Amino acid sequence: MGVGFRGTISDAPDFDPSADAETLYNAMKGFGSDKEAILDLVTGRSNAQRQEIVKAYKSSYGKDLIDDLKYELTGKFERLIVSLMRPQAYHDAKEIHDALKGAGTDEKCLIEVLASRNNQQIHDLVAAYKDAYGSEIEEDIIGDTSGHFKKMLIVLLQGTRDEPGVIYEDLVEEDAQSLYEAGEAQWGTEESIFIMLLGNRSVTHLQMVFDKYQEIAEKSIEDSIKSELSGDFERLMLAIVQCIKSVPMYFAKRLYKSMKGLGTQDNTLIRIMICRSEIDILDIRECFRMCYEKSLYNMIKDDTSGDYKRTLLALCGGDDDLAGEFFPEAAQIAYKMWEVSSMTKVQLRPTIRPASDFDAADDAQNLRKAMKGFGTDEDAIINIVANRSNEQRQEIKQAFKSLLGRDLMKDLKSELSKNLERLIIGLMLTPAEFDAKMMRKAIEGAGTDEHALIEILVTRTNKEIQAMNAAYKHAYKKSLEEAIKSDTSGRFCQILTALVQGAREDCPADLNRALADAQELADACNEDSDEMEIKFMSVLCTRSFPHLRKVFQEFVRCSNKDIEQIIKKEMSGDVKQAMYGIVRSVKNQPNYFADRLYKAMKGIGTDDRALIRLMVSRSEIDLFNIRKEFKETHDCSLHEFIQVETMVGDTSGDYRKTLLMLCGGED
């Protein structure tokens, strides 16, 4: 097996191909087949052993085992078992062939296979393709792709990347500078530099180049690629960068996407589980556990069914005990993730900007016209409100009163209804009034909406929290702190009370203090849960975000564990959710919001209050960044997700139309 084996499938001891061939023959003869016997045997042998079984089967029975399996089995289970029986290079060749033929090209498959395979795997793939289909893979790809995307695929197909360990010390800085000058530093990107360097330098060399690039550009190479390149070429280059940084992390993300979003992408799921089961599925599981709330095992379990599910779980090889010690590689990745998070300067981008040629009086007259007489012109209202900044909307409100002597909010409430009314009114309030109203809605009524309280209080700046407190007092004649205290209790109440002060430190990271904080949190993990919660709260609710990034990074070093995993395992209920919300927000706030949007829309029925709250409150701050994160995590654009998930109950489509205008475009 050798050092570095991180698979779940290996050679079975006391292997007898003839006996296995007989077991499979018996499992398929007669009426119906013994699927359990088939899946147990196939997942209990390595790929090399399965090839011997195929030969033994032909020798003993004069039949092709793969043909018999295709005949006996059906659906996804058949696809998975048959794929397991092929040599890995032939499986890759079939995937590429299927991706190229047919109506449209499956670019995602081309990207995943060619970006993640090493030189030897590429050479084997090229030979297998020629043997199986009688044509050159390079010619077929040239005939089916174009532009820089095509050029980069051809470079990867050569399988001539410098071997791992080959580092040109004197070129590291020069390469990083070349990438910077080819992209960020000039108008129009010099793609050929990206192609040459990312397609030929060794993985080890490029890891050093990317670190140096981060220093020069003050942003990660991924962020530069996202802003400089586009389309399939952008997706390919991102995949290459992710594979250079960590192949297991790349596959963990691909697996997550294959089971999230709109329906399961079974081809992707099958391809990855097969191809990594003898290489690094244990590392992939570890990365998966680090990034997502579920283990890979549980995600597969919840997302698939029947014999197909049982086979995938056998390849996965077990559920991960939450918050165990990190494997060395995973600890390194976690440390690096926090380091990148602390070094990156994120440029926040809104989707709604002030309208040019703005005329408040004109807008006020047009809104009145849209609401006068019989029937309401919803289109006119939406087009004005969703295309103005909040400041401009406040001017319109004032002009409406000055010119017409009427209260615009009252008129809108009487003319609109349901979710459209809630959304338009939300847009017309100031951000502080809107936040105050959302806090009020979360507190009053039958049950408290703890998720909303957490989301608002962990993501707002001190200034925003103070403005919200003032707006709450003005509107509801009592302080927000009093309202929180009367509606929540215990440690959760203490956390919210601490956050609602709007007094979080606002300073850069202090390394010595971060080391001390990290050690204190690591020590707290060995104390009883009460003590642990107090210590965590004293750090997480008071320190600045830049400082906390450093603390969480050093926590990995102190404890060999990830802060998110500790919170998930050691805490419970609302306290866990609040602490988790702070960590997610510190790590990557647009990603936290993207996750909240996904949760608001997936499953049975949309949580419209959460959807409205998120779209209204972020549209002028960072909704563009949130969109990018949504696409990255769920492999489906926010635009498309809103379109599909809000169809039910929105008969006129006006509510959806307004949400899509706030979303500001398809990614």
C-alpha cells in the first residue's frame, strides 16, 4: 500500500479472482440478481483486482462481466458498479468522451478531470482514449472547445508539468510578479502568462508563487482570477489553482456542489467517489468536515437511496467523528485558510447604486400616478423603488409629502399586498429602521426567531448597531436591550446583550494577544461547558474581526482542531448557533450570507421574511460578493435559485421580479 495511502479501498487479502467470478456469476443467474452480494464484492476489491476478476469471468464463463452487469442492473446503481469495474484511465476516457459528444459539451467534467490529474494519470488517459475510441483526445477537444479555455486544456493534456518538489527558488518572486502584471496591474489581462505558468510549473513551486502573489496583490490569486477572467476559462483556472493548493479540498467542494443546489449531479458524485477511493478519500472527508455542517457520509446518506447509496457509503468508508484531531494535511489547510482570510482585503460590491439623473419630485409624481384610480401599476412602483439607492428613496418619501401632502408609506401599504408589500416597504425604510423592524419581528409573536437575531447582531458594524438601537427606541418606545432580555434567557441572552452594545473592538490584529486568546480558548475546551461558554463569549463577542481571524488561525496550532468543529461538538442550541454565526462571519461574511440565503429558500416553503431581510439589507453593501459566493458554493446562481424557489405562491411574479432586480443579474 505504501506511505501516504489515504484511500478507503485497497487490495483484499487472500484474493481469488476465480472464486470472485463465480460469486458474481451466481449473484446474477436465475430470476433477479443478488445486488447486495455484487456491491459487497465489488467495493471490497481494489481496481487492479477487479480487472483480474473480469479476466477470470471471461475464462470461466465465456462472457463479458461488464455486459452481464449492465444487463442485470439498472439506473444509477448500474452506472456506479459498471464504472468501478473499468480501469481508472478508461473510466476517465469515457467521462471525457461523454462530455464531448452529444448536444452540448459538459465543460465542468473536462475541467474537473484535466485540472486534477497528475502527469502519469494524464498519459494513461490519453492512451486509454485512443484505445477505446480510435481517435486522439487532443483533436476531439480542439474540435469541441475554443479560445483560451481550449489552449489551457491542450497544455494540461501534455502531462508535462514539472514534478512535485521541483522549485526554481530564483523564479518564485518573478513568477508572482509576472502574474500580477499580467492581470491586476494592467487593463486587459495577458492570459498567455497565466496559461504558461499555471500549466507548467510544479505544484510545490506554484504554492510558493501563490503565497508571494498574496503579499504583492494583497488578495488571493483566486480573487484576481475571478475579477480578471470569465466563463469556462475562469472556471478552469480556478480549478487548477484549487488543485495546486489542495486536491482533497477541491474534491470536497465538488462533492458538496454535486449534492446541493437543484438536484443531485450523480455523474460528478460517481466520478469523484470512484476515482479518489484508492487515493485520498480520507483527506477529502476531513476537508469536507472542515467546510460543511455535515460529514460526507451523512450528506451521501441524506441525498441518495437504495443500493446506489449503500455502494457510495462503502466507498466513503465510514462516518467521521465530529471534531476529532486533524490529520496533518487538514490541519495545514485549516491554518492556511485562516491565514488567507486574515491577509485578504475584500472589496465589497453592492448590486444597487444611486440612479443617475435622479429627480425626487418626478419619482414622487410617478409613484402617485401608479397608485391613483382603479388598479395599481405595480411595474411602475417596482421600477422606481428597486432602481434607487436608499438615500434617494428617503428623498422621494419627503418629496411625496411636500408636493402631495400624502404619506408614501401608507399609500404603498394600502395599494400592495403580501410579500411584494413587505419587500417594497422594507426598501423604503432607512437601513436602521429596517433592522429595528426585523429585530422586532424576530422577538414578538408566538416564537422567537433566534436565527434572525443572531444573523443581524453578528454581522452589523458598531455604527449600524447603534443606529438600529436608536431607531428601535424611537419606533417602539423601549430599548432593544430590554426587548431582548424579556424574550431570551441564560447564556444566549448574555451573548445577544453583549453584541447589542455595538462596542466590539475596532483595531487590527495584535499577534501576541491573539496567541494568548487562542491558548485561552484551547484551554477552555478542557473545562466544563459553562466555563467554556464564558471564555468563548469573552473573546468572540468583544474582539475585532481582523483580530479574531488571527486568533482562530493560532487556535489550529494550539489545539490541532478547528474552532467551528469545537463549537459544533461542544456547544448546543442557540448558544452554538450564535458562536457559529460569529465564526462564519469572521471567516467570510459574504459566504455566511450566501448560506443564509440558501437555507431561506431550500426545502418545503420559502422563508420569505429571511429572504426579504437579506436581499434588502445587503443590496447596497455586498450582495454582489454574496452572489459570487453563492455560485461558488452551490454551483447554481442566486438569480436562478430565486427564480425557481419563489415560483410557488407568487402568482403575479411581481415579488420575484423585484427580488431579481435587487439580485442584479445572472452569474
